[in-house]
Amino acid sequence: MLIAQQLNQDEQPVYGCYLLGKDWYFTVLYQKQYCFSNAYDATQTNELAQIVHILQNLKTILPR
């Protein structure tokens, strides 16, 4: 994320996610501030639905 931020140099937030086993974490890097979500357990139906919802809504957040 730091490399993407440096290469882009557009002052926009950098969004990402990472997986640790069954757990998904979503992250945002804006300027020098970094935050990440609580874990979403992909084996739980309601949390899997939330993961899908987040991924689908990223399309509305990200510039084209």
C-alpha cells in the first residue's frame, strides 16, 4: 500500500484487503493514517454476505 501510494501521488486513499486463513481484513491508507477492519469470517454466512457487499461497493468508491 505504501508503494502504491508513493507511485500514484494523487492524495487519494489506498484501499486493500488481506486474508489470514478464513478471516478477511479490509484496510485503508490515507496520507500517513492507516486503519483496518475487524476480521470477517468467510465461513459464517452472514459475514460472507458482508464481505461480498463490501467488495461490490468498492466499485462505487474507487475512481475510474
